[in-house]
Amino acid sequence: MKRDFLEDLIKGKYSSRENIADIEPYLLEGIPYGLPINASAELRRYIAAAIFKHINPEKDFEEIVDSLDIDNYSDEKNVSHYDGIIFAITNAVEITTCIMKDLFQKLLNDKPESITHGETLFFSSLTRLKQSFNSTVTLLRYGYFVEVITVFRLIYEQLCWACFVIDENSDKNIINNKTTSNTKYLKEKINKEYGKFYDDLSKGAHLAPKTIAKYLSLGDEGLKILERSGKKCKEEISYLILLFRIYIEVFQYSINEHFELEDVDKKYYNDFIYSQLILHSKLCENFNSDKICMPIVKKL
């Protein structure tokens, strides 16, 4: 039966979503709290009013609400274009996970006996990466610019593992596989230039001597350690954007180079991949500008 990806997307087939990565942290009058990134301005204002009411219980709540200018709680004043990029990526990864599950179920329904252990592990590792992407969001939002690199590296290595295991038919080779040797598979099957990216991630994850300057400085007051940095985390969002692209490209490899699919099914999944590569291009444009990414967020 012919399927149309965009039609399925509009109908909400892939709309189920965890929202743990969508929570934006706030701090008001010393009270930390969180709200969904796409919360309405009215909700933001009411939460702020509730905090002011808590601090000043003698004041009337509705009067507090009326005193707060709703324009101060708009997307433009509360959500940066970096926040929009992060939201768009985690949402896209969520949809990709659903698409992968759809493909795996289709393969099981069509030819259950043909699914190899390697292919099963391929799908397992890629769908599990959803939580790794969500973890990077938490670290980025709280300024943990060193720690997030280790999760970036984990994602990259899992993508390398996926490139190895999808074409491996020997259970023995899978069991005896040395994870440090898998980086070559991603370079061979996806893009040889990604090896340079992995080198950068490894230097950051292992706190190589040349990277120490990122968090240590020597001044008049002695040695200063930079524990968190929102500025550096914003810069590292470029890594997240690239990892998202590689994630899509690995799935693309499975569709076009590994699985034998009927033309109608191949078109269905390639339509999805094409939409995600367009999204990647838009995210790159937004990252290199100060234009807020909320229009993308509202459509997702």
C-alpha cells in the first residue's frame, strides 16, 4: 500500500513526544523553575505572578498579573535562537526514532526470518540515542561545556558502532568487536572528513593539555577555574547540529545502501530523510545569525 510521509506527519502519526528536553530553566527572585520552551506568554506571566505572590502574600494575585507587561514574557524576550535550535533538534530526533521503529516493524512484518542480530542492534543503538541527545540539552542549558563533550563523543561512537553492526552477520565478530576500532566504519560509509570531528571531541573529552586553556586561566588573583559557561555552550551547539546530521546520514545509509526495500517504501523513508536534511540546513543558517528559531519550533 502506498504511503505518503508528509501526509502521515500532518496526521500526527509521529507526534508522540517526551518533553524532558523541552523544559527551559528560569530563575526569578532566587527561585528556580522550569517551563516548556514553547509555553505561551500568558503562562510565563502567570507563573511569574505566582512567584511574586509567594514572596508578597499580602498582595492580590490578579493585581500582580495585571501589573506585569505581557510583552516581557513573549518568545522574543524569553527564547533565544539557540533555544529554538535545541528544541528543533530534539524534536527531529524524536520523530526519527519513530520512523526507525516504523521501518523495523515493517521489516519484521515482511520478512521476520531475514532480520539479523546486527540489524536489530543497529536499530536499538540508534533509537537509544534519543536519550543521549536529550542529555546534551540538559548539559548545554546549564552551562556544562566540558561535560557535554563527553556525551557528544558517546553519540559519535554509537553512530560508528551502528555503521559497523548493520552489515555484520557474524555474532562472534559482534561480541568480539573493539569499540575503539569502529570509527573507521563511519568514515568509510558516511564521510571520511568526520574523522577530524572525532579528534576534536576526543581531545575535549580527555581534557588534553591543549584544551586546558578552555577552563583554566591564571590572573592577578591566582588560578581561576571556569566551571560553567553559557557562552561556550552556545558555541558547542554547532557540534550538536553536526551530530544530528550524521545521525540522519547513518539512517540514510541503511535505507539506500543496506536494506532491500520496494521503491514505494524507499521513497517514503527518503522523503523523511530529505526533510531532515533541509531542517539541518535551516539550523545552520539560524546558528550563524541572531534570528530566533521559534517559527520552526511552532511548526513541530
